[in-house]
Amino acid sequence: MSVPLTLGAFIAHMSGADFFGLVVSVLLIGYLFYALIRGEKL
């Protein structure tokens, strides 16, 4: 039974702390990528 889990099933099996950590990590990486692309205006 090597059926890949769908995204919904994957999230359903996560604990609340894991989901919170995942959301914070994605937001932080998104912000850092935005800051890298935007650059500093001199």
C-alpha cells in the first residue's frame, strides 16, 4: 500500500503544534524571499 497521501490527509494527521510550526516557517521563508528579491533602496 504505497498510495501517496493527499494534502488533506497529510494535514489531518498532523498535530496542532506541527501545523502551527509549518505555517510560521512558510510565512518566515516567504518574508525572507520577499526581502531578498525586493532589495534595499539606497
